[in-house]
Amino acid sequence: MKTLAEDKKFKWSLKLLASLRDKSSESATSSPPGYNPSIHGVVETEAINKNSEQTHLIIKKSWDIAIGPLKQIPMNLLLMYMSGSTISIFPIMMIAMMLMKPLSAITTTHATFKTFEQAGTGTVGQKIVFVLGHIACVGLALYKCHSMGLLPTHASDWLAFAEPQTRSEYSGGGLVLL
């Protein structure tokens, strides 16, 4: 006589003795919840995808560093405007920093991208953009020097016997009080 527990079939119950006797019952037993037999081939492709994701992130980070000097140009333009064109300590210090920082960064370009080269990614394009961005920053500093009159651009700056450049027009402001 069978008991009530043996009569009742639950969803989660298996007849293990029957499956041991009959080898063909492997296809009859269902997979456990959450198991997908087609995933075995996907595991290998996931490892390849992780490597490609890492190289993609490394390349993205190297481009972020390469574009950094170009992102500084608008801030340098604002500082150039705010400092004015008078010859005083603040504009001179600003010009000195605008000249020295890019030049020192250009000299350490190889050290900046060394970690990315060790990762096995090519960094030639990033280095070129990095150096060009810093050259643009140096160009801004030289333009500021020229607008302040600190660069020798006329013959009278070099030769003692040459006449200085004469101004064709003078302007002044204010009220005339008679």
C-alpha cells in the first residue's frame, strides 16, 4: 500500500532510481532553474569581450589625456581677457605659467603615455594630439606677449639707430574742462 507522500508528485521531485536504471532518461529530466545549456559557448566569448572592453577603456582614457590640453584653451582665453594688457605682475606671471607648463608637458609626453604603451595599445595619434594641444597653448601665450608689446617685432627693437614706430593715431577719453 502506498502512502500519501508517494502518491503525490511534486514539481521539484525526481525519481532518481529510475534515471539511474535508464540512461535514456537524461533527456527526459529537465535542467535546473536558471541553467541554460547554450551558455557554455558564451563563456569563452565573454572573456574575449572583457579583453576588448578593457582595451576600449584604455584607449578612451588615453584619448581623454590627449585632448586635455585642448580643453584648457577656453580657460586660458578667459584668463587672458581677464588679466588685461597692462604690464604688471599678474599678467606676467600668467604668461610665464602659460609658457612653462605646456613646454614641460611636451618634454614629458613619453612618460605620460608610458602606461598605455605597456597595455599594448598604440599611442602615436594620442601623442600627436597631446603635443599639438600644448603647442596651441604656447601660441596663446605668445599672442598675449605680442598684444602686451613684450615681443620684439619691429626693427627698432633690435637696432639702436632705427627710429621707433610712430603711431598714426592717438585716442583719449574723459571730459575736457576749460
